Amino acid sequence: MAEPARQPVFIAFQANGDTIPIVDAIEQDNPHAQIDESPGMVKITAPGKLVVKRETVEEMAGRAFDLQELQVNLISLSGSLDETEDEFTLEWKL
Amino acid sequence: MSAVMKDKAGRQPPKKLSLKQNYEMLTRGLGWEPSYQKKEDIYSKLTYEGIHIHDWSAWEDPFRLTMDAYWKYQGEKERKLYAIIDAFQQNNGQFNVTDARYVQAMKIFLNAIVGLEYASHRGFNMLSREFEGVGPRVAAQMQAIDELRHATTQIHALSHYQKYFEGMSDFPQQFDRTWYISIPKSFFEDAQTAGPFEFITAISFAFEYVLTNLVFMPWMSGAAYNGDMSTVSFGFSAQSDEARHMTLGIEVIKFLLEQDERNVPIVQKWIDKWFWRGYRMLAVLAAMMDYMLPKRVMSWKEAWEIYFEENGGALFADLERYGIRMPKYYEQTIHEKGHMSHQLWSTFYQLRKAGGFGVWLPSEEEMDWMSEKYPDTFDKYYRPRYEYWRELEAKGEPFEFEGLPQLCQTCQWPCLFTEPEDPTQLCFRHSKYKGERYNFCSDGCKDIFDDEPEKFVHAVLPVHQILKGEYFREGADPRAEGFDPMFEALSYMGIKPGVDGGLFSEHVDAKKWEEWTGRPANIHEGPVSDAVRKTG
């Protein structure tokens, strides 16, 4: 493969009020990501890597945010995950 | 800002543990070395499959979810879900879905999926007992609880439909006995009766990671599009756990492959087997997506391209470094993507009297949609058949198949799929084992049987059971005058003959829907009764 690190990863959330700041934060921190909305669901796909940063979500939501709260509205994801207090990262580690 | 806060006595407060440290303490920290029993006696099923594990502590849940956080977030999910189910029920949500055909799909969901969730719950309980490492035991325990939650929330959400529509009252019986539900049932029982490593590869990886996105993403989004608040809510609520299960699936594969090179061919064989079994099981979903959603989000073909070809492709590209290749016969799934839903729906139509839900032919509008979505296959192979069947229906002579189909010994579908290279020829494969002949729908299913014939000769195939006279209710007398073996067998399966199945346009659900809502039971065709108000 010519560009092995460019395989897509994605994350999908329920489309609701809780996830607007999360999706906004992802959009800001991952300019290469593509956002697809379908009924009830928003799916964010990016080549190679996708990061959710706690700090940006907090900025967008205007409140403290624990990344484990993502669990509540998460629908699906692909890629290898690494989660710390500050970042939730999906990546194909080639 | 950097000054350390001290309490009144001048002590520094203990530092909050990082997510990683917290996870270490609440998983590894819970294990102990046995003193009066041998490890191999306690964990007796870990070696016979040929898998070698050297270091269980190398297993990590990347979510780093611990039991305390688990209960907190699961509690929140449940509160949200039950608030929505309450609202759905209080507002007669069952009448706000697009039309009564949508409800027919929910019957398949309730009768087939709930039993799978419960079987999965049992399977993961077994894993949390069998695995030696604490990390995977905790993950398996959480998943066991998740699966039980899915079964109960699905029952609660769908019980409301059950009050109004036929075919949903006997779901445990249907799960155990109904012919097309033996497909998912046998899939899970095959996994449950395998060893712990095969089970987790089958369910967590091949099924959850590679295939369930197809169930929960396009299908649930389709449910949302058709106005089904309650199903969307339990679907997405379940799927929020699924993201964790999928992560477990990919972690387990990496763990097995990194532990020992000898694991690689065993894992590849399991991936081949369970990919094919899962794919065959999902044929029902293909038909549900293309035919049973009155308003559609995407076709099966598009979903397969996004969720298997693109995402699965990325996954297997990542696994290449371990010597893992794409699952065997994956090319065939790509070839079949333009055919599978049409072949299955045609089969359900022909066997509709033996089904637990009403069946219909696609309308002109729907056939046009399929022509657009399946430009290479629909007009050439399937439209002419539907148009002919529509003519027969118009003449009052609807086509039906009155015999019993030949089932595949492995996947248990009728042999309804076509040859990989020729969509006009049904595919039949056979094997001989101990002097008996066994039938298969595909090379994939034949390979699985040939590898484990002793297991699969024990498969309980509903058609065989009917022919053997085993599928009769207690007290049934086949010698009595007027004895109807089909009536008897359907009753045994939990299907009400003449009520649950048949043509949708004659179905009691269709008539009642129009009576209750004043709207057509099938938005694409004219009303089936006089109850629909004329508005212009």
C-alpha cells in the first residue's frame, strides 16, 4: 500500500444536544475530518487519526467534561483506541 | 497557580490517580495467586484450543473503564432510555411509525435478537470465569451485564408493540423453534459450545467488530427515519456499549496475535469461519434494510461498501503486520452484495405462509429505488420476477412455494443463494461424512462443516425436525383425520398459522393499522380497507 497510515478511522454519536459541543470540538481539532449526518446519528470519518480533546469539548460545552462521558452517546468507532484524561484518540498504528 | 494546596494540618492531599493508574488498581490489583489449587485446574479450558498465552497482563482495555465508572454511565444510559420509552408509550408512538410494514421488521428483531443478546450474556459470563487475566475478566463481566441489559431493554421497548400487533407474544418459543430464527440461534450456540478463545474471536471480533456496525448504524438510523423513537433509543443505547465491545474485539485479536506466533493460523481459521457465519446470518438484515423500511437511509450494498469494504479493509490492512489476511471468501460477499437482499426477500415471499410476519412485493416506487441502488443486478435479475409476481397477485393467484426447503447444514438458511459466478443458478454443495450426505448453501459453509463435522452433524435443522415428526405439539395425533402437519409444525414454532404470516395486504396488522390510524398500512400502495380517510 502506498499510504498505509491514511486508512480511515471513524467515530459516531447519537445526534442530540449533548453531542453538539463534542462534534464541534472534533471539527475544530481535526480539520481533515469529514462529518456525515444521518437520521439520529452523526458520523465523523478521518484518514489515519482522530482526536477528541477534553479541553476543547469543555470550551465548547462551557463546563467541565470527563472524556468517559463520551460513553453515554457513543454509537460506534473504528481504529485502535487510546484514552487518557485529556485525549481520546483513534488511530491505525501502522 | 503552581502552589500546592495544603489542608489545615499542612498535609498535601493525595494526588488523584490518573485514568491509567486507576485502571491498573481496579483490574490487575484485584488478582491473586492461588495457593491451594493449581492454576490449570482453576482455568481448565485455556489450553485445549492450541492458543498460547505468556503474559495476561499485556491485555489492556483502552477505554480504561473500571466498574465504578461503568455503573455510573450505564445508570445514566438507562435513565435516558426509559424516559424515552415512557414518552413513546404515553404518546401512542407505535402509530407514529411510517406504516405497518415497518412493524413486521420489528417482529424479526424481537424474536431473533433478544435471544442472541441473552445467549451473549451467558457466553461472556463463561469467559469472565474462564480467563486467567483480570483485565479481560473485568471486560467480559461488563459485557455480560451489557448483554443482559440489551435483552431486557429490547423486551421492554418492543412489549409496547406487542399490545397492538401480532407475532410478538411468543418470542422465547420462537427463538428456540422457528425455522428462520434457528439461523441466529445456531450461530450463537456454535460459539457458546466452542472454547473461550474461539468464542471471543467469534463474537467480539468477527461479529462485533467486523459486522455489527451494519446492524446498529444504518438500521437504527433507518428506524429513526421511520419515526420509531423506542427502537432507536434502545438500539443506540445498546450500541453505546457496542463501541466498548468492538474495542474489546480488536484488542483481543491483537493480544492473541502478539502473545505467540503459533496463535496466528488458529486465529485466522476462526476469523474465516466466523466472518462467513456472521455474514450469512446478516442476510436477514440485508432484506430488512432494502425491503422492510418504508423510508430508507441506504441500501445493503452501500452499507456493505462503507462498513465492510472500507472499514473492514482498513482493519485488515492494519492486521497484515501480524500475518492476518482478509477473511476467506470475502470476495464472494462483494460479488453477492447486489443479490443477497433480493434473493432472501423472494424466498420469504414464497414461504410467507410459514413466516411469522406479513410479506409484500415491492411497489413501483420501491423497485425504482432498487434499480437506482442496484444498477447492475436489479433490473436484470429481480425486477422481471417481481413484476410477474405482481401480475399473478393482480389476477388473484399469488405465487407460493408449498414444499419444505432444503436447509444448509451449517448456516441453516434454505439453500437460496446463487453460484458465485452465476446469479441464475442456485448454489448447492455437499459433503459425505460417515456415509451420510450433508447439504450446504455455499463453499464457505461447506468448509466450516468439513473442518468440524462431528460438531455440525448434531445441528438441529427445523425442516428435518418437521420431517421426523419432532415439531408437533404434545398430544398431536398425526393419524387423526384432517391432521395438517404444516399447521401443527407452525404452531409448535410459536407461529399462528393463517394469522402471523401471509400476504401483508391481507394481514390483520394492516387492517387494524388502517382502522386505528386512518392511514394506509403500506404508504406505497392503496389502502387495504375502507378505514383510510379520503383527503382529496
